Amino acid sequence: MKTKTITLNNKKLAVKMAYSASEQARGLMNITNLPEDEGMLFCYPDEKPRTFWMKSTEIPLSIAFFNKNKEITEITHLKPYDESGITSNNPAKWALEVNKGWFDKNNVKIGDKFDMIDNRDIKIRVLKSSTLSKANKLAKAIEDKLVDMTMKALKTKIGVDKLGDLNIDVEVK
């Protein structure tokens, strides 16, 4: 699993990157210690509500959910071994797990954004349409198709584990 450095409110954090479904399902299970400025960043190809649980996770964690603009929309705490699960209140493209209390200790709050070194973004803006509803539908269709095509092409050429932090984002302006 790759480790990258992100910054959040000018604080550097080393994060293990969870891209694949198996990495995301395993998460931080069976670890007994998480160093102070380390965590796990769950990266998804789309933005939707995310559910997490603490199966086989013995340390208390805090989790932040981020929208497609890399802004924190919610921070909550997770209890060791709690299998009941929590679901984000808003759609999320990323989720960051850290030691419980890390966000408070580092004055990180809702609305803060993370930055990643060597970030690779593909951004497309839909500038005109007859209605906002049509523009939003078009942007979503373009984004879904580009994500699908790009992922297929990259998996064929370089394998899923080498995709890094590619982010495809289509927005309406």
C-alpha cells in the first residue's frame, strides 16, 4: 500500500492510500498502534455517502469525510471494535482516518481542505447549457464516462495499484 504526504491546515500527515476495494475493506484492521501524524486516506472514484465500521480495529479513530473539492464536510469518532457502522451525512469522495482527537488537536475543522503532493487532477468544466438541471446531468454523464474510460485504459496499461491519486472532476460553471 502506497504512503503519501498530505497537508491539512498546514499540518503534514503521512497517509496510507486505500484505492482498491480490498484495501478499503481492510482499512486499519488489526493494527495496535497508529503513529501520531499518520493515517489512512480512502480514495473513491465517485462522490456518494460512505459507510465505515471498526471490525477488528482496536484503537479509537476519528474520521473526516471530504467532498470532491477536498473540503471536510463532517468529522466523527469511531469506537474500537464497533461493527454497527456509521454513514456520512453527505456524499464523500475521500475519507481520512486518524487517531481519535487528531483533528481537534491540530485545529482541523469542517470546511478545511487537504492538499496532496504530486496530485494529478483532470478537470472539465461545462460552461453553457439551457438549464442548470441539463448542465448538471451532462456534467455527471461526462464525469462517469471519463472515469470509466480512464480507469479501464490505465488498468490495461499500468495496473490498478499504480494509478496513484488520479482525480477526474467535471463541474458546471
